[in-house]
Amino acid sequence: MYVTIPSEVTPQKSTNPITDKTAQVCETNLKTGAYLFYEGDPVEWLYQVKSGVLRLTRLLENGRRQVIAFGYPGDIVGFPANGLHHTDCDALSGARLQPYRRATLEKGDGDPALHQALLQAALREISAMQDHFMMLGRKSAIEKVASFLCVLAERVGQNAAGETRIELPMSRADIADFLGLTTETVSRTLTQLRKSRIIEIDNIHTIVICRQTALLGLSLGDRD
Amino acid sequence: MYVTIPSEVTPQKSTNPITDKTAQVCETNLKTGAYLFYEGDPVEWLYQVKSGVLRLTRLLENGRRQVIAFGYPGDIVGFPANGLHHTDCDALSGARLQPYRRATLEKGDGDPALHQALLQAALREISAMQDHFMMLGRKSAIEKVASFLCVLAERVGQNAAGETRIELPMSRADIADFLGLTTETVSRTLTQLRKSRIIEIDNIHTIVICRQTALLGLSLGDRD
DNA sequence: GGCCTAGATTGATCCGAGTCAAATCGCGCG
DNA sequence: CGCGCGATTTGACTCGGATCAATCTAGGCC
């Protein structure tokens, strides 16, 4: 899940499942907390998330961490760079995954349609990451948090009675490391949004967006 | 040019020219300041930079700007997302470019080797952008500037008498927008590096790195 | 040469987010 | 049920980098 600027939602939803009529390999499962791969591992498979949420992280030598992305259903993770994984990847909640052979992306042998789909996914990822640059480089804490919630609402929000409910399987620290903030700042910002009645915090891992338009405005930098 | 963490230079240099024995299309030239494409344009060509430096930028609605990347010789620019360019691109200095048809990347017809090379370039770009995430999200001003100079030194530095000289065709504002800083902070940080005799500022667009090891240390977050 | 101007530098001040610390919450477990 | 511990929230304070403003510099041009 790459946080994109809400105003420019990609026209063709990345949640469309890749055609799996030719899938040679069965889905696999990954338990909560289990690792799918580590940075430096040789890439043998790419994975499309079918259910659950993955976390992709990188560590800086001095212990600082960056959450590169959250992998939500529809997303494809594990693109190789020089044949190797360049992030760690583990499951925030039990996940079902559809593996695709690395050769399908790189050689295209076997299934041209699948090759094509994987290639397009890689190209979309480049674009999504560029959106994330704006986020990390140029947005304030409240804009970052508001953007994050808006994207999640768009991707996995459950609408009911004019409100949108979203589950946050990740910790505050994960959100902080994704947005380039500290846990304290994430927590304070959520409190601030709650106090201005834009969101409700149902429980730590469930947020209800009450005033979507206001949140969207904040994510774009409108003064409160 | 994507700023990567100096300690993990990609083993196969991205400056290796893609085989152009089968290049159907001649090189094209781009004058300083001229635009190669704009955000939203349909992608017809990808371009490999042969000489000169390109600048890829995105604008946020409220005027804030992010420099996504600088395109140095060997880099490939113009990867499509849903068939469209997702950045503006202009030349910081007169550039020679080798165009490749978009179909060569996406369909692979004609030249499988070229298709393969473009695909690998796209995958390397994903990895390079993840490095940049660490930069934008987790590094201080001095670490950012030091990292930037180290990468440029590695990519295009001219070694002489134990010193490395680098040309900066971009303005301080470009560097700032690339690193997620302000021009003032970039300027102050360069002054600070100059005063601690780690670099010399020959003229505004030429920097000499005197103490490469110290600069590398700063880029990794060692306390000065 | 001398002016003009955009870009760069430097200075003073402010503020947002980080840091450090303490209190609180929530859940698993004996 | 009460305990213990990690995650979260809240508070007080600090500081790095932004902001606002004032030079300074170097080309470009007459």
C-alpha cells in the first residue's frame, strides 16, 4: 500500500486480481508476525496479497527504521533488484498470498498476460513511490497522518451511515516509520483529529472517519 | 540519479550503456532549460541519458515542489504509469538522449535484450527510490547533504590529487527540493562543511571534496 | 566599466516535531 | 481478579530547520 495523493487515485484499481487462471502454484499462507523474506535474500517468487496485510521495512545501520510500504490485498510485493530482495517483509495479520515465479516477470516465459500484469504492477509501484516522496519530503505531520488515513479509507475503508471505518493492523510505531515521524507525534496528531471531531478512535486499531471532507482538506494542506 | 546509501553501491553500475547496436532511433539533443515531457503526457518513448543532466519534478497543488530525481548519464527516464508520464522533465544542462520505444519495454517486441535491459532498469529504480525514502524520512539536514555529495562524487566525481571535484548543474533550490529541505538550510549546511574543511566551494557550481571519509561518516549519521 | 537582477549567503527569530519522562491503557496470564 | 508488561498517550522542554529579512555575489547586458 503506497500512500498516494488522494486527488489522483489511479484510474485502474490496483486491487484488481491478476488473472490467475494459469496460476501454476497454489496460494500460500503466512501467519501473523512470520517473515516472507529478508533483505538480501535471492528472489525466487513475487507475491500478490490476497488477504491480510504485509509490512515491508528497511533498517539503517544505526538502528533507524523505515517502513517502505504496507502490502494490502491486490498489491504485489517482492520485486527484485539485481536478483535480491531489498526489504524485509513480514505479516501484520495472517495473510494469503499468490506466488508468481520471478521468471514470469523477468523472462515472460509461460504466460505473456501474467508477465504483462507483473510489469505493469512494477511500473505503477514506481509512480506510487514518487507520490510517497512528496509525503516524506514536503508534508507536515498532520498532512501526513491525514493523507495516510484517507488512502486507507479509500483502499480498505468500510462505509456505513456516512462514516468510514478503517482497521489499522499496524502499530503507531509502524505508522511513524512509514510517515517519517515519531510514535509520539503520530499519537498526538490522532488525538488532535479526534478532538476536532474529524475522526473517532474506536479502539487502538479501529478508526472511524466522521468528516471525510475535512480530513481530505487537511491532507492537502488546507489550514485546519 | 537516485541518491543511494553510499555503503551499498549497486554492484552492476547503472552507467553501463544499454546495448545500442540495435537502436533504431538516433540520439536526440535537449537544450538547457528545454522540457522533454510534462506530467500527464502520454508516454511514447523512454530515454537513456547519454550526456548532460535532466531534472524530474512534481508539483503539489499548493505550489510545493519535489525534485524526484536527477537524470545522469546511464540513467533511464520516462517510465510510464498507466501509460502516462508522472513527472515533468527538463534539462539542467544540454543533454544527449537515446530514445527507446515504450513498446520495447512493455511488449518486448523487436529486441528481447533491450526489453530485458529496460525491465531491469525499472526494477533498479524501485530499489533506488526505497533508498531515497530513508533519506527523506529519517535523515538530518547534514546527513542528507553529505549523502547527496557522496553519491554525486561516486557517480560523476573527478578524482585528482586525492581530492574529488564535482559539478553541480542544479541550483540550491533544486538540491533543497530533492532532499526535502529549504535553500537556506542547504546553503548553511554547505557553509558548515566548508568551515570544517571537509569540502571547498570552488564556485557555486563546483565543489571539491577534501575529506571523503569524514563526509561519508556524516552521511551515515556519525556525530560530526 | 557599471548597473541590474536572480541566486546565494548570512542573520535573527520562531515553531513544529523530536526527546525525555511520566502516566495510563489494555491485554495475557497465573 | 489482580498483576505485569508492552504499547499508547500525555506533558514539559529542547532544538533543528523553517521563516522572514537583509545583504552579498556573479553573470548578463548596455
